[in-house]
Amino acid sequence: MISARQALTGASVGDNVLVIGGGLVGCETADYLASKGKSVTIAEMLKHTARDVGPAARFFLRKRLKENRW
């Protein structure tokens, strides 16, 4: 298990990644890892992800995540 900070600063992660938490940090981390070719799953207790992100940014973040099939 590694932190988002470690993943975002270049720590080695596997090809299949589970991100725990679908808030801003979790979604941004998932987006970054997916852009690097990782298969990412987000585990979130709430009904929706990125609830703590502004509406416009949330729209585009969710769009990128769906395109990368998180």
C-alpha cells in the first residue's frame, strides 16, 4: 500500500491499482495512473465520486476517468 503522494511522485505501482477513496485526491490519482496505462479501480463509500470537486472540474475529471474505464 502506498499513499497518493507516493504514487503521484513516481513510486512504483503495479498494472492493476485500487484507489481507496473517490474524492478529489483519489480521483486525481486514478486519473494520473490511468493516463500512465494502469488499470484503475476506485472504491468509494458515497454514491458519487469527486463530490468535493467544483462542478466544471468534476464534469471533465469524471469524463476522463470514464474514457480510461476506471
